[in-house]
Amino acid sequence: MNSPKKPTSKTKKKYRKTTAELNAEGRERKRDTKHRGHKSGSRYQDKSSNGQNNGQNNVADPRLGSKKPVPLILDENQIQAQPVSKKQPTVKEKLTPERELELLESDDRLDALLARLEDGETITAKEQEYIDTCLDRIDELMKQLGIEFSDEDESEEEDEKLDDIMRILKSK
């Protein structure tokens, strides 16, 4: 009958590794991949000294601030003794009324807000305040320059009324 096969040289059993061997291989792999980054604490080492300057540090650490002691509690005398820094007002160059009027008339923000109002959109209070101040300033500048604002529609209506009156008089 059939007897169990005897292992021959051709059919060797595969050797199975023990858990201890598998663990040892895992530790080897981990050890190989572990040391890829910078050394620990390399951020705090002086990079310029690498043994070339014979231990002399010429470059100061830029992270260190002033060594001057700062008082944590101020007395009334110290508070008054401190100079108060005054901001000097920036001097704006004086624009001529003509130039200021040109700038206001060509203001993109004002044009966009007025277009939104014409389209019937609602605007915020700050936007409305901006529109009001700009339009008031334009009115003041036009009065200074002697420019009168007249609607073409009003003049056309007056012309039409005169034409109507002339027609009525001619027809009688």
C-alpha cells in the first residue's frame, strides 16, 4: 500500500523562521530606516563653528534679544519719566479743487456703489455714508469752481413747453 513519502533531496521542507528570528529581522529593518533625519538637537548647534574657528563663536545667536532688564512693576515716577512718543501727522499734499473734483468723479468705488443703487440693490450704512460724503464734497467743489449742475432733461422740458406754447399761439 501507500507508505508515507520520505523526504528526498529534491523535496526539502521549507525552513520556517521562529518568532525570535522574525523579531530580530524586524529590529534590523527598523534600525536601518530609523536614522534618516537630522541629529537630535541640531537646531541649537552653531552651524558656522564645525571645528574650524578653534572654538571661537563670532556669530551671535539671532534669537537672543536684548540683555537689558525690564522692570515688571513701574512706579509713578518711572511712568512720568518715560517719554511719550508723538506721532507726527502726515502732511498730505494740497490738491487743487479741479484735481480733487477729477479724482472724485473718477472714483471707481463711488461709481460701483451708485450703479448698485440704480439697480435697486441695498447697500450698508457705511457705504451710504461714503456716498453721501463724496457727493457732498463734489457739490462743495462745484460751488467753489463756479460750475452749475443742470439736468439736460429739465432744459429739454422747458424747450418742449415753449414749443407747445408757440404751436397754440400759431393755431389761433
